[in-house]
Amino acid sequence: MIDIRVEGIKKNLENKKIIVICGSKGGVGKSTLTFLLSLVFSRFVKVGVCDLDFTGSSLHIIFNSTSTFKEEDGIVLPEVLKNVFLLSVNFFSKDNPLALRGEEITDVFLELLTITNWKDINLLLFDTPPTLTDPILDIFRFLPKAEFWVVSSNSILSFHTTLKFVKLLKEMKKEIPILFVNRIFENDVKGMDVYEELAKNFEKVVFVPFIKDLESFYIDPYKLFDLEITLFNELQYLFT
Ligand SMILES: Nc1ncnc2c1ncn2[C@@H]1O[C@H](COP(=O)(O)OP(=O)(O)O)[C@@H](O)[C@H]1O
Ligand SMILES: [Mg+2]
């Protein structure tokens, strides 16, 4: 059976750059990187941030947003920071827990992307749940040109599972230009064989420092730019 939503999404998103922030584990910083990247990229373009972690959605919390959408030729996403527009299933589920499986996830994915008015948005960042689960498989199916930016913590466990995750993405012939190594532990990656093997798969590795009291910046994210860390410069150069 033909699903007319699929053609609509392909058409509406064909001229947008789509970056999928993904990783093989929970708690490694995927949602955090989505947030930090949107903060930096929104200096240049209008960024849509789309929370595909339907059962564990976090972006509405990170962006400290209680606002919801307006309706005008589809739903118009709330501007949660200057030039950053949020799409979250939480607009609809409110704070009720969601339990979804298989085709239901695909349905939510297609529905959210169909009803949104994407007109003004140039770049889309997809935050995803851990591992190669349904939303990522749906991106493979429906948005084949998306790039995958991979996030790992600096732990041996995370590097090992990320390596498997990356093998799969490469078998699927996906673009994986960037690895973020999020330094949430005090480990040093120097001399870690599994890190070296993983890093070989990427054009660029960006190290993300541990940011003390990160969650306190959700109220005023621009204050992050006052921190004396080179990260924001590095992230800026990822924008092309
Ligand atoms: N670089 C960092 N510095 C400090 N805290 C971090 C950093 N990266 C992530 N965190 C914290 O770790 C927790 C998990 O991060 P999150 O982005 O939700 O991971 P994921 O989306 O991969 O599950 C959050 O509480 C977040 O604030
Ligand atoms: Mg997350």
C-alpha cells in the first residue's frame, strides 16, 4: 500500500541538510550534542531540532520549553532559541509516558514529519534513541541522504559498542564524517586500541570536554559561550 506521507516528506525535506545525531549507548551525550550543535549552527541558519527519542524525549527539557506549536499550513514549530525550532512528540503526549513498538514508531515518525511546516528551516538535527532502532531504520528508508554524526563517551565499553554500530552504518553505505568523543569520564583515550580502531572510520574526531553544571545552562544557553573552551570554535567549523 502506498503511504502518501512518504512522498510528502521526501519532497518537503529534499533541499534541507539532515544530520542524525546517533550512538550505540544511552547517556553518552546525543541529546546534549544536538543542543550544543543547534546553539552554534543557529548563528548561521534556521535549525530544526527533532526529538526522535519518542519514549525518552529530552529536548523540550534541555531547551526549557513549555511552548507548543501554532497551526498555519501545517504546524509551525516553536522557536526555542533564536533560529532554533523544536519538534517533539511531547507536544502531543504532554508528560504522559509513551510505549510504542515497531510500526507505531514509524507512524509517529511519518506523522510528525508530515504535519510540520518546514518552509523556513534550512538544517535539521535529529536526536535519536540509542542503537540502530526504529527511528534510524526509518531514516534509512525515507531520508537516504541524511548524514550520521556519531557520539560516544570516552569509555572502553562505549568505544566497543560504537565500533559495531559504525560497522553497520558503513555496511549501509552511510556518510559518517564525524565522531564526537564526549569526555564524561576521567579516562585518557591515548593508547586505547579500541579508540584508535574506531577513530580510523571518521574524517574528523571532536573531543567534547566535561562541562561542569551543564544542566544549569538550560535556562540561559548563551552563557555557555562565556566558558573558556575551544569546543564552540570547533563546532562552528563543522558548519559547511
Ligand atoms: N560534556 C558533558 N559535560 C557534562 N555533562 C554532560 C556532558 N555530556 C552529557 N552530559 C550529561 O550526561 C547526561 C546524559 O546526556 P544525554 O545528552 O542525555 O545523553 P543521551 O542523549 O546520549 O542519552 C545528561 O545529564 C547530560 O547533562
Ligand atoms: Mg538522548
